[in-house]
Amino acid sequence: MTGPRRLDLRATAATLVGLAALGAVPLVVRRDDVLNLGVVFFLAIALAQSWNVIAGLAGQVNLGHAAFFGLGALVTRSLWIAGAPVLLAMAAGAAVATVAGVALGLVAFRLRGAYFAIGTLALSEILRVSVGNVLAEISTLPAAAIAGYRLGPRYYGALALALGSVLVVAGLIRSRLGLGMEAVREDEAAAEASGVGAFGVKLRAVVVSTCLAGLTGGLFAYYHISYYPQHPFSPIWTFDAVLVTFIGGVGTVHGPVLGAAFYVLFKEYLAVQWVDAHLLIFGALFVLIVLLLPGGLVEAGQRIARRLAGVLVSRPAPGVR
Amino acid sequence: MRILQQLVLGLLLGGLYGLAAAGLSLIFGVLKVLNVAHGELIMLGGYAAFWLSAIVGLDPFVALAGVIPLTAVLGLVLYGGLFGFVVRFDEETRIKNSLLVGFGLSLTLHALAVKLWTADERSIPTGYAGQTIGVGGLVLPLGRLASLAVALALIGLTHLFLARARWGQAIRATAEDWEAALLQGIDVRRAYLLAFALGTALAGAAGCLVAVGYSISPAIGLEWTFKALIVVVLAGLGSLFGTFVGGLVLGVAEAASALTFGGPYREVVGLLIFFCVLIARPQGLFGRP
């Protein structure tokens, strides 16, 4: 899917510092719309990074990613409304998503490449339809919870999750496990032949990925006042994660953050210009990126830098023959 | 009797599954490209038929004669603009990239359809909509019965084209081994283009029939993509009639499961079958014996 990559330390550090700096925003700006945009941005980062682990690093294109986001949201929401502390509820949500992820991995990692992708898409549809059948009613917070609703904890919770997801991906890329994932992504048979246990590597990738996705779903459930329980299971969430990762750069640490910034801001702009047109434009944009710029913004930046460097270096000095 | 009635209705719907899957199977088999926007092409075919009959006043079965060339042209455009780029890769990258391209395309077409025609469900009203034929206590809706016949006829025609026509044989040779076909002097790119347009036209025809006997909305795409995928997995590649029978089997299986578990779960059962078959045949959909 992508060429070998090494951790770009400067870009990673800049990303982390930039994100952490956003922690000051609620102290300076008191506008709810800005903070809401922040939460959406952080959730997009975390969800994209969670997909980046399984697909970008380990090369397993999981098109059923919404299932784990949805499970995290479902479990967190149910426990939280039932009275559990929200952090505990989120941990439980992440745990359920992870268990589901392992179960999926045990079965579906028999499938290679595209078959894995459509298999996971089918499984997430099964869950979506079933959840819609069982829980058809809209889920709304109890009146007391709405009265006590404050944006601050949501903002910082989502920020922490986004930071955590970036750190996880950066840590993975530096680790032995990350190298194993890269080997499996590039050529599974060759990886096996060189002593990498492909199945184990993929299973650990799915654990990290689905745990993160479950946590993100939990935050979604904590953040939104009312939504249909079926909604977080929709393939739209998978598409969000895939799109953000592709815009930024698959398999990189800072790509999904760039992609999320671009996606969230552009989507906000589009929503002002044409209501409901964002899927149309992003769908087309995604297709173009897959075909023409498979490395996303990160690759575009590298190409431009190389071009510039090429211009500077290769131009012969005047008078020299 | 009630059970038999439901199973027969499932069979009638299954014919459309077969037609839907035939297009996907053809494209998949020849180009090794998995177009997950196939359901959206069916949806577009349905809308083309709907507007042809609403504006021009054509009977939907006559409108079919307009829908097929329209969607074939759409296929040419999609191949020229998108999938033609994908087929340049080696086989594994090709499937993966076509999947991603199709995924983006399906969301785009869905959003476009909602924008143009709203999210409402529609179906084509016909004079014979309520008419039925009674056969030994069974009630057969006339429109759906005719749809099944048309679906079978279209499959037959496509089969004849692939078996007899010069370009049909070129398409089959390309599906078998494109490098050998190239060495025999076959224009492989053109065979790809033709097969893609043909597959898209079959999707459009299926959409037209769906709009007659059932209903269409912008959201039906993913569901129909899955129906087609399930049938392709069940029936394997290579035989159009096999695909048609696979569609009938799925239709009956869904009806049986709806009777057993209740209507809302009919989709789930199909998807479960799909997943189990995938797991049982991990070498892939076109693992030829």
C-alpha cells in the first residue's frame, strides 16, 4: 500500500506540540462553536489514527471499522446513563470493542487483502442492522445530565484521546512490533519466511486499533446529547477514518492529524456553502487521492520539498560549463 | 400455503439478485476489479427508469430499452475516468484500489442522488401494479413475474453474446488469461471497457426492474451491492446461469429466514451466509477448482 517509512521525529514533535497548544483554546475563547469544532477535530484524529494502525501500519484494510466505534459508543452510553462513572464506562466500551476486534481477527485474518475488506464491511453491516432492529429509539441524555452538560470536559477528554492516539502510532512505528507490521504490510509471505509471526502481529494491531476506536466511540457517546444508537455503526464513520487517513498520508504519524484538520475545516466551510454536499465532494476527493496521490498531503509536501531542493541544487551556477 | 407463498415471492426477488450479481460477476471476473459501487449503479438505473416513465410516460419495461444504453454509457465514462486507471496495477493492488475507489464512488453517488431526487422511496406506478395471477392457491404479482422473465432473458442474451459474438469471445479470453489474450492479438483494454460497460448496463437493467416491482431510494446501493456480492460468493465466477440460480437461492433463503426470524433480520441472514462462505473459501471469490 505504501512504501517503507521511518518515524519523522520533527514532524511528530511539531504535531504533538501543536495539539497540546490547542489545550489553551478554552482558556482564551469562550465560544461554544469553536470548542465543538475542536471536539470534532480531535475525534476525527483519534478515529483516523485507530484505522491507521490496522490499515496504514499493518496493511489490513478494515472497512468495518465503524463497528468498533459503534460498540464503544453503545457500551459507554448504556453504562454511563445507567449511572457508571464515565471513565469506567469508556474503559468498558473500549474493552468490548477490543474483544470484538480480537474475535474478528481470529476469524477474518484468514482472509487476505480485498476479501478481508469486504468481509469486515459485511460484519459491520450485520451489527448496524441488528442494533437498529433492537434499539430503534433515539438515545437522549436524561434531563439532569443535560442540565449539568459542560463542554470543557468533553474538549479536554477528546484532546487527550487525540494526543494519546498520536503517541500510540509514533510509539508503534518505533517499536519492533511496528517493524513487524510493516513487514506484513509489504509482503506477508516474505515476512513469515523471515520469522515474523504474521498472525500474531496482525492480532496485536487489531487489539490496538479497536481499543482506540472503542475509546473514540465512548467519547462520542459522552459528547452527544442525543443520537440514534444505530448511527455510530454507519459506514460513514469508516469512511471518515479512511478519508482523513488518506488525505493526510496512510501509515504516517502526522498525516492523519493534517488530514483531520483539512477535513474538519473544509467540511465546516462546505456546510456553510452547500448544506449536505460534503459527502459528495469528499467522496470525489477521496477517489482522486487514491488514484493520483496515494501518499496524501504528507507525500505532496515531500514532493514539493524535493522539487524545490532539486531546483536549488540542479540549476548550474552561471558561468560554469 | 402462506409459507409457500413467501418462498415464491422470495424466488421472484431472487431473480433480480441474480441479474444484479451477473453484472458484478462479469466485471470482477474479467477485470479483476471489485466495484463496490455496483449497488449505486443499480440505484441509478432505477432512477433512470423512474424518470423515463414519469416524464416521457414510457412503460417501465419499454423504458428498459432506454435505461440499458444510458447505463452502458455511464459504464464507459466510469471506466474511462476511474477504473481504467486501476487496471494498470498488479492483481492484488488492483482489487484493493478498486475497492477504495468504489467505496468513495458509492458515497458520492448516494449523496448525489439524495441531492437530486431527495431521500424518498419511489417506485414506478403501472396499470398492472395490483394485478396478480392465481396458480393453485398461490398469488403471483404480474409485474414481478414479468421482471423475473425479463431478468432471465437478459442473462440469456448476455450469455449468447459472450459465447458467440466475436467481442464476447474476446472478453472471455481476457477473463481466462489476459496476457495470453494479448499475445493472440486481442485488444485487452477494449475487452475491459466492453465488459465494464456491459456489467454496468446489467446493473442498470436490474435497477429498472427493482423500480417496477419493488422500490428505490438513494440508500439502496449498499444493500444491493451486498446482495450481488453474496450471490457471487455463493455461485462463483464463470457461469451466468449459475449466478442466476445463486440469486434465486439467496432470494428463497432470505424468505425462509424472514419466516423463521422475522422480517427485519432477512438482511442479516444473507450477510452471515456471505461471511461464512468467505471464511470457508479464504483463497478468494474466484478460487477456480
